[in-house]
Amino acid sequence: MEKKAQYIKSIEIDSLWSNRKHVKWELRPDVNILSGSNGEGKSTIINRSARHLDIIREGRITANPEDGVKVNFYPEDATSIHFDVISSIDRPLMSSEMIGKISGADIRTELDWQLYNLQRRYLNYQVNIGNRIIALLSTSNPDDQRLATEITKSKKQFQDLVDELFAPTAKTIVRDSNEILFNQYGETIPPYMLSSGEKQLLVILLTALVQENRPGVMLMDEPEISLHIEWQQRLITLIRTLNPNTQIILCTHSPAIIMDGWMDAVTEISDITK
């Protein structure tokens, strides 16, 4: 039977740059921030690790020595892990017109595409919690009824956080909709009409929510790119508020990312390469 890992214990990469650099990165189970100068290989480490997990399909370990990446899980006998890769750059999609016709949504950029896929996961998330609530309420056990109330808290917490963060532009989430929509000055707008920074933050927080408090990994390459300084400072704490069981692995150039108490989670790339 397949056993899911709680987190990634370490990442090893051979031949980071044409046999000139080798990486061994021992990871914490909560937050891991990779820092270093431009061109040292931070993004390469994140992206090669993400491709390796994607290659082995749903985070499942297989023998794949050709990519030079080795991911070690905790516990050691785990065979796969839940993971999400978040892209921060809002680049135009080459096939946006075709995707828009298929999806029926105004999808033009990579962040739009991520939001579209997250909308589908958000619907599944709501079905899952709805089924769990029905099952709990069908019993006469007071503890089950209390748990049914607890289950709804994460969704409301997500909605409250987004409303707070988007308050300067008077945007609020439409709370009686099955998909993510916003009210702004009496008009209903889809998430694809948000600014790049708003889309980026929404992608990150929505990903944390739909992980449903499961252990797993969020891999991010410079997630601060379009975020203003206050959002950068709060980013890690916001993610862990929505899912304290997710392991965060990211690289950054921004000192603001560590300002909310994450200084000890920083690893310099020079310390893990040889």
C-alpha cells in the first residue's frame, strides 16, 4: 500500500552546473528559505526538484537517476508526497485564445491558468468538506457535531483573510458563490481581472486552503515578485495559518519574507553546494 510522506527530509542534486556543483540540502519540516546572489542556482534547485516530483507523478518515488535529483522523505519508507508548485510570474500564455474557448473563462496568463485549475480544486474541496459535515451531523455524538463546526472554519478564515488583504481596493469575496468571485463597488468580477499581485497572493492562499490541512509541500520560486512589502512580510505566516501542516520550500531575494520571525529558516546556497 502506498504511504504518503509528511515532508521532504532532504534534496540532493548532482551536477547542478555541468558537473561543477553538487547540492545537499537538509530541510526543516515547516519552512525552508533559500537565499543567495543572482546566478548561484537558487531557482535551478527549486525548479529541478519540482520537475523531479512531477516526473515521478504525484510525488511518487521511482528510479530516475538521469535527472540527477534525489528526494528523501520522512518517514523514510514513504513512497510519495502531496505537493504543489506555484509559479509567480504572470507571463502571457501562447495558447490563451484556445484555452479561453475551451474553459469559457478569460484566461490570458500563467497566473490565470493556475487560478482556473484552483477553481476546480476549490469546488472539490467544498464537496469534500460538505460530505464530511453531513457524515458528522448524521451521528448523535456531540464531539462529531463539534467537529462539523470546526471543519467550516478554514474556509471562513480564508475568506476573512482575503477580504482584509484586498480591503484597500474595496474588493470582497462573494461568500455565497461556489467559485471564487469578488464584489467591487457593486460589480461582480472574476479573479482573472485582479492585478498580478492580487492574483499571485490568491493563488498561494487558495493552494494552502485546498490542501485541506494535509501534510505536503509547497515549492515556490521567488513568490514575492509582484507582492508589496506588507504582503511579503506576512506571506509565510498567512500560508501556515491556512495549513500549518504544509512544508514550505522557496527561494527569494527579498529580506521582507523573513521579517515575521523566519530568520532561522534561511539557508545560504553556498552552505549546501560543493
